[in-house]
Amino acid sequence: MRLRKLHLVTDEDWQRELALIGADPETWDRLSLKCRVFVFSTGYLPSTAANILKQCMLSGGADAIVSRGSVSCRIKETEAMIIGTPRQILRGCASLDGQPFDLPALAGELKEALDDFPVIPDIIHVRKKVLDFRRKPLIMGILNVTPDSFSDGGRYLNTDDALIHARQMVSQGAAIIDIGAESTRPGSLPVSADIQLDRLLPIIESLSSDCEAVISVDTANASVAGAVLSAGASMINDVSALSDPAMAQTVAEAGIPLVLMHMKGTPETMQDNPVYIDVIEDIYSFFRERIEVATEAGILRERIIIDPGIGFGKNLEDNLRIISRLEEFRWLGCRVLLGHSLKSFIGQLTGKKDPFEREIGSHAVTALSSGSADIVRVHDVEGTVQVLRITSALEYGTSG
């Protein structure tokens, strides 16, 4: 038996195998339309429109899965799941031309989506520094200057200790240092702007003079954001996704990157039995609306980073589903941040109650998510660098 079944996952895998055969370099352009299967969700459509969509997709060799009740129009509307190769879906799109219910517009969206993810610049200039995503994910090192954060609360309240730790993380490979002066652990209460600034400003003013990494501040308060940006910070990580009406304008005027995070409720209430019908769709819709608010305020889309908020109003199954389907959020045209480090869901899976006994579990999540996340927010920078070197070598089959 000379037959060998190949396991080709990435485009690079296919292209490398074609090169070994000696195939024409243009073969992949044609083959890629046949060997990849895409799956799209349309959101809700009138049942009649869904039935037309299904027939058009079937005519091209693809399919559109709809609710059983929509076939007989017993229900008014249904979601549809479109499945097929690019070539099959394109043939189905051709059949949608001239159809009612705005289906030609849907065909246009499908054609654009088949061109792969929206193009986002590989390099973001952040004042005098640069975030280079050509070898992603970048590492965001966590520096909590709080007495009550769930893992390292109280460790870095002293300014000298905080500076030593920040510089150590930079030397280990952190591209971003994210400084937080207000705990967002479950059950925590807000901290005033004055207290946040008392904790933040001495660190930022010292770091900004010689720190190679981008300095990010974890705050939902626009007045805090304005003060730390003036002091030398150059990125804002807003766990409330612009709940402060002044935050969007503050960030837009500064021209710096912004992280928008999803949280169900507030830190005080977020873990009080959070329930979703479809956690991925709910978060996706939330980001679509928040991104629109940000861009209307003048924040460039390429500078928006979205964080689905692992552990922020989610149960174990929610967190696992988000991480396993993280790549879907990249369709929003923004960089994606994963903040999983030492979180309680890892403790639930491993039985480790002490957050600092969850490093191995955190590294496992980093390794498995490295192809989907653009930024990983972690406590252990040195260990994460090792993990990413190994996963990169395995992904590309080379140590270079």
C-alpha cells in the first residue's frame, strides 16, 4: 500500500506539500477554492427568505441549514447556517442575484467574507513605540497595583516593587505592560479616580522615560485615562467598553490603542448566575455595537482591540466555548486579546485553588490559543515566551 493520508491544516501546510510535488505555484490559487470549507451564520431572516437562501445555496453545491419550522413557514423567522467550499458558496451567491428580501446584499457580504479575515495593519505605531503583530501573539504583562486583585493583590503596592516587576517583564519579552489600580475580581467595588491615580502616576512617570514596552492602563474612568496618558501611558484597557461617555473622546484625541472588553454586569455582580442563550453571538453583537461607538468618536478601527472577557460574567462552559472559538471574533476587523491567566476556570478544571498553582494550565491555554489571539495578557511572561516559541516552531515546522 503506497497510499498515505495527509493532515494539512494551514495554508502553509498545503503550499509546502505542493512545492514538494513540484506543482505550478499558481495551483494553490485554484485548489484553495476546493479544499477549504467555510461556515457562516446569517442571524435572523424571514422564513421565506431563508427558504430561498437554502435553495440558492443547494443549487451551487453548498447548503443553508435553517429551522425545521421555517420550511413550512410555521415560524416567522430563523437563523441560517451557510456551509460550503468557496466555489460552492460563490455559485450559490450568483443564484441570489435578483432575489427579494435583500438577499443580493447578503450575497455581497458572503463574497467579501470569502476573501478571508478583514485586513488589519501588521504594525501599529503607538506614539514613539510600535506594536508589531507579524509574529503574534504579543505578550501583555500584568502589573496590578492593588491590595485585592485575585492573584497578586498587595504584591506591588510599593512603587519600587512595581517598577522592578515591570522592568523584569519587559526584559523577559513583554511588548505591553498593563497596569491596573482597581481590582475587577468578582465581588469587587469601584475605586475612586484619586486613589487610582495615587497608585498609577508614580509608576508611569518613572517607566515612561526608559520603558521599551507600550504602557497600558487598565481603567474604565475617563478622567484617570486622561491623566495617565498625559503622564506617559499610551494605551487604555477599558473593561467596561466605554461605559464612561467621555472615554471614547479621550482615547480618540490621544490617538492611542484601546481595548474593549465584554463583561456581563459589573465586577460586583457579574458572577451571580450569568446566563446566555448563545454566548458567542451575544458577545459578537456587543462588540459590533461598541466598535461602532468607538469609531464614530474618531478611534481608528485598526487601533481597537477586543477582549471577550474570560471570567467576567461567564461560567466554565462559557469560557471554554469562547476560547475554542476565539478566531470568530477576528471577523470584526479588530485585534483580539485573550485574558485567561490564572483565572478560576483553570482552577475548576485542575482542582488548583491557589491562583499561582494555575500557571501550567494557563500555559496550556496560551499554546492552544496562540493561532487565534493577537495579544495574550499573562502574569508569567518568561514562561509564556517559551510556550510561544515552541508553538510557533510546531505550527510552521521550523525553528526559524
